[in-house]
Amino acid sequence: MRAVAGRRLAAATSIGLAIILAAPAPASADQHRDEQWYLQSLRIAQAHRITQGEGVTVAVIDSGVWAGHPDLKGAVLPGYNVLGKGDGREDLEGHGTGVAGIIAARGRSGNRGVLGVAPAAKVLPVSPAGSPLVVAKAIDWAVEHGAKVINMSFLTAGSDGLAAAVKRAADSDVVLVGGSGNNDEVGTDSEYPAAYPEVLAVGATDRAGKVAAFSHRGPQLDLTAPGVDIAVANGDPGREYQRVEGTSVSTAIVSGAAALIRAEYPALTAAQVVDVLESTAVDKGDPGRDDAYGFGELDVVGALSAAATVAPGPTTSAEPDVIAGSRGGDEGLPRLAIAGLGVLLLAGVVIALVAGLRRR
């Protein structure tokens, strides 16, 4: 991580994917809603007329979350510290509180403070975001305690144990969202968990919708979302806000969008939620998926609208069970009818052969 100004905003021993642009501001909630410029560009107010994420738990694997932040009042559940140091509801680094606020901050009256993408969702803090072993345990604990979305705004090394934990979470119908990384923070041994195929890897875009210069590119990238010059909640009780940039921010925005879909359409599988987010993204860069934008930039309202048209159930390339004709021709016949026709044809062949032998 490179620090533009002030101290690093990092998550424990892993790489926290956010960069401080300005030192933490004194406790003031007046101007920070305006500094969440993506609330307008992503039409979050319109999305909130459909759902605000109620009933969905989003696990934030990070540096912990300061549950006492005024904008997070009522949002933070008792969590877990893998190292046995508390329940995740304090933040010694500041990173996790910022991420949690982007996902589920309630703000304050008079449009003051920061507002989350899914302000009725609950945050389940799990800390720290450290070694692959620690992260694997954090993922397992989050799944066991009801998380429907897991936000991972950090990078760590890959391992067999971490890969297995990610797969267990995906098999448990959890949406996994990870930061793709900031360019000078990524090496060949530290691109995880975003590089796992089960994780929705997120890069950052700026106010103009262009991929940010720092956003890591590559074949693992699935989606982009705003991540430049954004006000977030700060984990320091004396200084409640700061402005940051990085794929940590973008990842949290996508996790919030996933929570909105899971709240409004709870019968959709995690795989279907991911498909909807990717298929409705605004295509940018080269046509189709590319290594700079993935499938494109997040469209929250578009994703919610598309989710309404998806039939609940697993998404698979396997041939579906056909109950009634729907595609015309023989392809639309019921399987039982096709099987019955095959049996009749086979019986006819056998009868003809027997008859021929008798004539001989």
C-alpha cells in the first residue's frame, strides 16, 4: 500500500486496499454525505426505494469495526476475533470501520454522516484480516454465523487451506467479494482471496467512470465500482471521518449491492446474485469482459431490476429438467415422453427382427 498523505489505512498483517487522501477530520457529520459522490452516480436513493438490505448479514473480515461510531448505531453485531482478542467490535487500524460504513452505515438525521449502500443490513465483524490460516478460519466462522455476503477488502497469500475455506463458503450459498488490489501492492504471491474463482474480484473507478490508475488489472477481475476520493467512517473515536481511495472502497460498495439483492430476492442463489451483478454491469473498455474493468462498472439499480426476472434456483450449464415444452420442436418435449418414444421404437425394432426370423 502507498500512503498519499497521513498514516496507512491497513488491515492487520494483510494488505488493506485503501489509501488515505486526507488526515482524519475532527468529529463532524455535516459535509461527509456530499463526499459520498457515488450515492448519486449509482442511483442509491432509487435503489433504496426498492430495498435497503434488511434481513441480510454481511461479514466484514478486516481490522475490526468500531461499533460505537454514531453512523453505525444498531448496525454492528457481536463478531469474532480469530486470535481471541474480543468480539471484533473495536478497530485498532481504522480500515474495517470505513469498509463497514460503506456497506451499512445508517447516517444521521438531516442527511448527515455517511450512508451505506445497504443501511438496513447488519455487519458481522470478523478480525483480523491476516495470514491465509487466519482468513480461512474467519471465513468459516462467518459462514457458520449466518453471513450471506462476505466482504474481503484485503489481500493475502494463497494457500490450500484458504482455497478450501473459500470453496466451502461458496458451496454454502455465500456471496464472496474481494478487492483486486492496488497496483504497487500486488505481487504474484499476494493476490488472494480475489484471485480465487469463487470470489467476485472488484477494481476501482473514478468520478468519470474510468478505471483508477492504481486499480489492479488482470484476468481475475470481475467488476469495477467507485473507489476514488470518498468519505468513510473512521475507527478512531476522536476523529470520525476520513477521505480515502482504493479497491477496499469499491469492494464494500459491491458487497452492499449484493446485500440489497439478497434482501429483496432471498430465493436467488449466491451464484445468481453474482451473475446478475456481472451481467448488468456497464460495459467499458474493450467490448465484453476485459482485464481493466472486468465485466464493467457496477449498476445497482440495473442489477435489482434484472434480479426480478431471474427464476430462483441454481445456475448451471447442465441441461435443465424440462417439465413442459418451452423451446419448440423435440427439444421442448417432456423427458418422459422422449424416453417413452425411444422405448416404443426399440420395441418395434425387436418385434420386426423376431418376425423376420420366424418367416425364415
